[in-house]
Amino acid sequence: VRKSDHAERSAGKLTQVVVVATLLIIAFGGWASVWLASRALRPLRVLGQTVRRFDSGDLAVRARVDATDEIGELARDFNAMADHLEHFRKSSLEDLLIAQRAAQATGDAFPDPVVVLAATGGLLSANEHAVVTLGIEPDAPEALAAAPTEIRALLETLRSHVIADR
């Protein structure tokens, strides 16, 4: 009977040890899987944040991913694309500014009034002769409002003909 009681107590203690060990192993396994998953997904989070910043207009942002797998390759491809777009944007903006200055200088050189209107009818630019002759105030929010009614009607007729490809 004594040996049986002793075996029962030993089995009970062993059961408790096995249960505690099992719970510890399960807890450690859960922690390890969460840690490994977050470590594996970190490059994707970095790439996602970079893409969102790039989409919001920050063309200088680059993905800093040290991975050598497909995610790292995707980050390197994204960075190359961002480099090309930033370079293209800078060169295109410079070309556009040069063309805009040339167009403005050409318009300013004419002895006649020159007015450039947006498709919506707003004033984009006017040379000095247009300001003096037509009574236009280019710096005012409603630049054409100060012009005489006949001038505004004529400009609207011309604008509508241009929009209608006539």
C-alpha cells in the first residue's frame, strides 16, 4: 500500500511537471511564432510605408530593406523606379519652366495685347500691353473682372472657339 501511495504521489507530481512544461512550451511556441512572423513581415511593412509616402508626393523616399529574398528584390526595383521618376520629374519641370519663360518673353515682346486664358476662362498671363490696353489686373483673384464688358465678352467668344476647335 505504501509503495502504491508513493507511486501515486510520484505520478501526480510528474503529471503536474508535464502539464506545466507543456504550458510553458505552448507559451514559448506562441511567442516565437509571433516574433518570427513580425520579423519576416517587417520588410513588407517598410516597403508599404515607403510606397504610401511616395504616393503622397515624397519622391525622395526610398525603401531601406536589407533582405536578399524576393521582398528585397522588390524593394530594390521600387527604389530604381523612384530614382527614374524623380530624375524625370526634375528634368521635365526644368524643361517646363524654360518653355514657360520663353513663352512669357515671347508674349511680352509683342506690341499688341496678349492674353492667355485657361480652359475654364481664368487668366493665366497677360503682357503689359494687355494690362494697359484692356484694363486687366493680372494679380487680382478675378483678373478679368476689371476689364470692360465688351472685352470680357470678346475673350469668352475667342475662348469658346478655341475649345470647340474652331
